[in-house]
Amino acid sequence: MIINKKFTTLIFLLPVLFLNSAAARDLKSGFEYLSPSTREMQNDEFANPGMTAVEEGRVEFHRAGVNDKTCATCHGENGSKFDLKKIASYPIYNKEFEKPFTLQEQINFCGEEYLDNVPYVYDCVDLVEIETYVRYLARGEKVNVTITEELKPFYEKGKKIYNTRYGQMNMACNVCHDQFDGQRLRGQVLSQGHSNGFPLYRLGSGKMTSLHARIKECFRSFRAEPFYLGSEELISLELYLHLRGNGLPIETPAIRY
Amino acid sequence: MKMKNINHGLIVTMTLISFSLVSTAHSEQKFYPWETENFAINKPLGGFNGNAERGRKIVIDKNKGNCLACHAMPIPEESFHGTVGPALHGVGSRYTEGQIRLRVADEQKVNPMTIMPGFYKNPKENNRVDDQYWGKPVLNAQEAEDVIAYLMTLK
């Protein structure tokens, strides 16, 4: 009888085990969907057009603020004092503001608090360039977001947005990027939709694109009203996306189509 | 005085034309409710007759049907057919017209996890639609019927 009971529990457990293995499928960076020549371009720092933004960000990083301090005053020349693991773990919960801080918000906050600068508008060109530079320093570091108790409601919100259908085309992120990665939409290959390469250089538009701007473009393409850049919705979604791609190396500045 | 009269007449005709334009545009995008019967819509949408030749153009048009984005179809002059959906060769012999009509109008009623947009879905069921497209289906009833007529020719 005892053996029988064990068997039945095993039989009940088996499908659960299978389901788990199906859910934890291989993570594929957008890099793996690129053509060989584009991969080469991304890895070659002379050929990568995103390096322009990195250089601009480097200049901003060493530019004196209102009180003559620079980012390098605290973080060291060329960011030598950065904890790269911490860069890979953003967004982080900020106790003072009681919300998750994305890397951009952290940079903006630092500029205001320690350099007495006027804060940037969220997602503006300069801010994206500094973000690009800082993430570039942590290139190759694995994304490692942890969901603390305080972050949980934001994570849940992001997850809900990821799985909700929007717009006249009635599409949700999960419908494309969880079910049909690797398939073609006309000439374009659908990726798993990970965030490890952002901010990235898009060959289609010829511009540096932040994660929020890319999501906004998605919303426009399925004819939905986008959330505004830096909104709580997009920050929650960013949190969920980073967590979803935990373990993928940071590729900033990546190249995508 | 004569000039003024002419101007007046012009303005009246112009306004009439613009009104008629607005009203036709409005009726074009009007949503005619449909009903499903055993996973099919058997009555033509809005009572329109489809034209397969126009349907073929809509299927290719990136701002209208853009069916080629996901489906391979017997349209050799267009390159890069999508691979997300099933190929539509011979779809007219696999499904009845009513079944195709439901799948074009609102595939989600057949498969809730589908990626396919409802091209004549009830606009009230959509969420957070951009102002420009608010309250409108993707295709109007005539265009949807044209697409259905074209798909029925794929035997």
C-alpha cells in the first residue's frame, strides 16, 4: 500500500515536473537572431554605431556639474569604482522614494543630489547616452534582478501589463514573444523580447533606442495608446522584463533591426 | 454682389461635399454586429458582397489586411511571407465561407491565445486603443468581405 501511494504521488508529480521544465526554457538573447555580419558588427567596437552614444555618455560622465563635481568624483575615472554587479541588478527599490529606481532614474537623482544639476527629462537623449555608457561598462555582466518584498507589487503590475492585450490589433507582449520567437513577420524575425541589449542601436531607424521608447513603438504598431516614458507602468514592465531575462549578459550597446 | 453670391454658393457646395465625405467615411467604418453559429458567421458582414480581386490587394496592403505578415499565400510577386500563422494555400477547401468569416473577423473566438488580430472584431472589446483608431474595426465590412471572397478562391 505504501509503495502504491508513493507511485501515485509520483504519477501525479510527473506532469508538474514536465510543466516546470517547459516553463524554464532556454533564454535566447536577441543577439542569436541576428545575421552573422550584424553579430560581427555588434562585437566590433569600431564598427558598432552605438559606440558613438557610449562616447557621448563618457563625455557627459566627466562633465562638471553646477558645483564643479563630476560623476567621476564618486565613481572614479571611467567609472573605475563602479560595482558592475550592482549595475546589472537595476531596477532597485529606493526606500526614500518608495518605488523602484531604474538606472536612468538613479543617474538623474545623482545628478540632482550630488552635482546640483537640473534633472533631465526621462528618456531624453543625454540621459540615454549616460545610461548607455554606464551599462556599456558592465558589458558581459549577467542581468541579476532580485524581487524583494517591496518590489513585488511593481513586479506583479509589470507582469500583468506584459500579459494584457492592447490596442486595435489586440496584441500582448506574451502572445508574440513567448509563443512565436524565431518565426518571421514578413522579413523580421521575432525574438524572445529580452531587455539585456538596451539602450541599443537600431539599424532600421539609425537611432539609439531606450527600452521605454522601444515599448512605445510596439504600442504604436498595434495601434494602442502608449504609456508615457518613465511612467510607473513602463518602469514596472521594465522590472518584469529584466527579471525575465535574468542570467543574460548585458550587451549595451547592442545592434538590432 | 454677384461675386458674393458666387462665393456663397461655393461655400454651400463645399460644405455639402465635406459633410457627405464625412458621413460616407463614418458609415464605412461603422461596425455591423455579427453573430456566431457553431463557430461560423454565416451572414455576410453588413450585408456586403465581397470581390476577390480587391480582396487580393487588401491581403497584401501593409496598412489594411497585411495577411502576408504572418501567413504564406499563393502570391508569388511579394517576397518574405510570414511564418507565424499557417500557410493559406487551399484554405477555401478546408473551411466553409462562414468559418473563414469568423476567423477573419475575430479569430480569438476560436482560439483565445491566438496572435491574430480580429479584423472585424467588436471595437468595444478592445483595450486602450489609440484615439485615431478608437471605435473602429481594422477593416470595414466591405473590405473584410473582399478578403473572405479572396480566401474562398484559394482551393
